[in-house]
Amino acid sequence: QVHLVESGGGLVQPGGSLRLSCAASGSIFNIGDIHWYRQAPGHQREWVAVILGTGVTVYADPVKGRFTVSRDNAKTVLLQMDSLKPEDTGVYYCKANGVRTSPGGRRSDYWGQGTQVTVSS
């Protein structure tokens, strides 16, 4: 089974920075697109950013210029968050798309359990 674990969340003041990690483990045959989502209290879960298998990154408008997605290694993706604002508060999740656990096998999506980010003075 594939598992994704987010880490790095915490409490930070406005204008501060955090770096989140998404670490994958298990029988992963291919590494494709890794997405970041967040969910603020009372809000729907929203898409934040993605790093494609090609290395191309795409960001949601609210985080453009402040967040950076990168691949640390084959099974770890980072989300660098700078100039944090109170509206960035929420639980952050990573999602791996179209993962195969064997050659030519079934493709499935996997979610992590989330890590809490709180931006408050």
C-alpha cells in the first residue's frame, strides 16, 4: 500500500515562512504529479499547487509568488511557503495522482492525512 505523510506544519506569525514535506512510502512504481491542497475552517478544500512528473509547477492565484513546490528526491515533495498570511491557515494535504504499484497495474490516487498550518499574530 502507498502512504503519503505530510509534515512541517505549525504556528507562524504573518509574514513568516514554513516548509512542508510530503513523503511517500510503499510499493510505488511510478512518480507522477504531486498536488497540494488546503482546507480552512468552514471552507471547501482548495487546490494550491502541483509539481508535474516533468518538473513543471503550477500554482493557484492566491499563492503565486509566495509558495514554491519542488521535488527533493524521488519520493519527497516540498512546499516552501513564504510571506504567509492569516488566510493561508488550514490543513494542508498532498495528493499523488495516478500511482502504479506494479508495471502496467491499476492507477490510483493517494492522499496524506494532512498537517495543520496556523498563521496568526
